[in-house]
Amino acid sequence: MSSTDNNSAANWVAEVTGATNISIVPLAEPGMSRAILLVTGTLRDGTALDALIKQESGRGPFYDTPFGLRREAEVMRTAARAGVPVPRILAVSDDESCFLMERLRGSAASHFRDAAEERSVRASYLKNLSALHAASVSAFPLPFSGAPDSRQAILSDMEDFCQIYERFCPRDATIEAAFVWMKDNVPQNLESPSLLHGDAGPGNFMHENGGVTGFIDWEMAHLGDPADDLAWLWFRKKVLRQDADLGDWYDEYSIYSGRPFDAGKVAYFRVAVLIRTSIAARMIQVRNPDRDLEMADIVVGLLGLALQERNGADVGASIPPLR
């Protein structure tokens, strides 16, 4: 199906679901990542179709990279088999330009009725994140090669991003130094590989009435040490939101997972997170030259500070603390 023609999209939805009276309305602007389309209609049994299409726009950071939509859809199917709440995948297009998934109840926004609901959502999310990390990766099919250990897993993930960087991005000394640092400083105490969400934290899960209804945006999912996902919590709560309660999230995750917080490992994976976000932001710049985008410079600057800190420099409050 065409990635830009709503008539083609409606015909495809009718073909894969048997639905009629199909309406398709854009929900998310293409160009920053992928387009999201709201799909409604009537199924053969008379019930309502309430779904979303996630669709390549050709302008997002992961278009024409290993992090394609079929890969994301297959990871979500695997997570569902492991008991993690995710949108149910209804179909993937033959050309892999989009997939159709159920529309989850609730909201991804951090808006709560009161502090009690906020605490309830946090507990629900961290219990589910712990369950994801505890799932047996050998028990379910994965759309990417398994890794014998978490050292190989992180190096493989970094190699994927290095190839994207070399194919598409302008040369950057900070990013290149970070790749070398990641390879030379892999922690010795990594756990056996877990399935990781790859972009964990607020904004990437749906919630309603005090509970999580599902994890969303699995495009960077991969295998590795759970501390990698905890570094994503740092990025989403400290960099994107300037939240003050990250330490509470880590403490609660430790209770549910049985893993004590390891600042050294989280600091290592913080560099990995900043590499990924730096490259994604640079890709958006390259593919959207008409946009005034400052995020890439901000994130690359944080990456440089994180490297300085790990190499012993005192960067003070220039970079958000780990907790």
C-alpha cells in the first residue's frame, strides 16, 4: 500500500479486517518519526473497529534502517506472548511500510487526577517493566539475532547505530568518541540478556484509571542488560521532563525486580542512550532540512558532558544527575 494515500490505506484495512465504513484520520504529524493514523469502521460482526496505523513517512529517523516497522511489530507480538501489555498487532503490510494495531484505552500524557493516581500508574508501569525484563528471551521468537551475553548485545546494538551514523549523518567527533568509549568500557557485571523496551519511560506507555494499558513505541527494542532501560528512564524523566522523582522510580523498580540500583551501569548506558538520541536527532535534521531543529545540538552536547564525567571530569550541574 502507499504510505501517503489514505484511500490505499482504507482499502488495505478493508482487505485485512473485512471492515466497512472505514474512516482514516491523521493523529501524529509525519516527519519526526512515523505517522499515526486513527482508523475506525465496522467489522463483519457489527462491532466497531478502533485501531491505529503506524506508517513510514520517509522523513523519520528510522526509515530505511534496521529498525523497521515489521521488526517493531514482531517485537510487540513477542512482548504480548511474554505477558507484557501492548497493542495487539492486527496486520503488517506486505511492503512493510505500516502496521495496523488495536487502539489502547487511556492516555500517554502525564496528567493525573491526584497524587494517588500518579503513584498507582507508576507502580503499574514499573511492575510491568520488571516483568518484561524477567521474561525468558529464549522462550519466544525475536525479529533480531540473539546475543550470547549482554556485552555482545550492547556492542551489536551500538554497531547498528554506528552503521546508521556512517550512512546518513554528518561526521561528529563527539559521537565517534562515544562509540569508542562504549566498546572500551563495557561493565563486567552485566546480567544475562533481557528483552528491553528500548525507549522506556513517560510518554511511551498508555494508562487509564490508575493502571497501565500498554507499552508503545517499540522501534528501538533490543536485547541487553535491564540497566539500559533504566538509563532511558533518566533521559525521559530528567532530560525531557526535568522531573524530581526519578530516584523514587528507581527504588520502586528495585523492589519489583529484586535488582539493586547500580549507578555505574546506568551511567554507562546513559552514554548509549545519548548516542541513540543524538543519531536519531541528526537523522531528523538531515531528513527535514526545512525545520528549525535544536534538539540534536542539545543531545550531542549532553553526550559530550556524559563522556567527560565518565572520564573523571567535574561537569557540575551541566548534565542532569542519575537520580
